[in-house]
Amino acid sequence: MNDQRILDDILALLEANGVAVRPEPLGGSAGGLCRVKGKNIFFLDTQSTAAQNAVLCAEAVAKILDIENIYLRPEIRSFIEAHSPIKTENENGT
């Protein structure tokens, strides 16, 4: 599965769970999830690669969704788990 397909699937997952996605030119190394007036917004850096954006999206999903209770294609689940900051912290014992 290529980076663009992973990104598209994870963006669809975010949008399906109430996250507004805003594509913006942010310099190529920015973007991510934020909360504005009680709503989750994901800023997608249009100057970043699909791979960079996919990682940021995966981190956002891990922060706001319990993926254990959602059906995801195995490739998408693995990608999110591999880029989950929560998992990384737990593996480090923090």
C-alpha cells in the first residue's frame, strides 16, 4: 500500500469521526491536530509529502480514537500503531 493511499484512508477515518481537515500550505514540515472552539481540526500541510502527512494523521488518530473498537484494514491499523505516540510512551515505560 503506497503512502498516498494510507494518507487517504486515515484522513477519511478522521473525517468520519468528526475531525475537520484543512489543507493549508504550511512550509513542508508542519500540520497536525488541534482543537479550536471545541472542535478537532487537522491541518494538512500541502507542502509536505504524503508519507509525512500520513504519520501526522496516524498520531492524531491515536490521540482521539480507540482503534481497538474500530474495524480498520490490517495495513492501516499497523501503520497507526507503529506511529502512535501513546504506544511509544508505554513501550518506554513512561
